[in-house]
Amino acid sequence: METATLKEINNLLKDASPKVLERTLGYIEGILTNSKENDFHKQNLNYQLSDGQMIELDEMEDLKDEDFISAGEFHKSVEEKYGF
């Protein structure tokens, strides 16, 4: 299972942009930091943003609503791209 999962992750990220890879790394670091907690709720209460995630949030601070897509548009694009 681990090998298949790692292969799938590598396949998904092989052509990803550096920004996507940075965000993914931040997410993984956050999960691993809290992996010692058994209780999911406690993990989320103690979650800390990575430096990259904080910078990304700061960059989004002055964006207007028009700079984002609606949940419906996002769902449609994911459905078209991945078929679910």
C-alpha cells in the first residue's frame, strides 16, 4: 500500500509548479508535526501553518472577491479534470 500511495503522489506531483510543490510540502510538514496526536480534533486544534502557508495567506489579504472562483465553478473544473 505504501509503495502504491507514494507512486500515486509522485505521479500527481511530477509536473506540478514550484508553488504547488511548496504548498504540498507545507501541508505534509503540518501533518507530520501533528502525527503523534491520536485524536483528530486535537491535531486540528494544534495545527500550525508553515512559513510558506503564512506568506501565501498574506499575499491573498488584499485580493478582491472577483479574484476568486465560486465553489460551483471550482467543483465543475475538478469534475471535468478528474472525473469526480
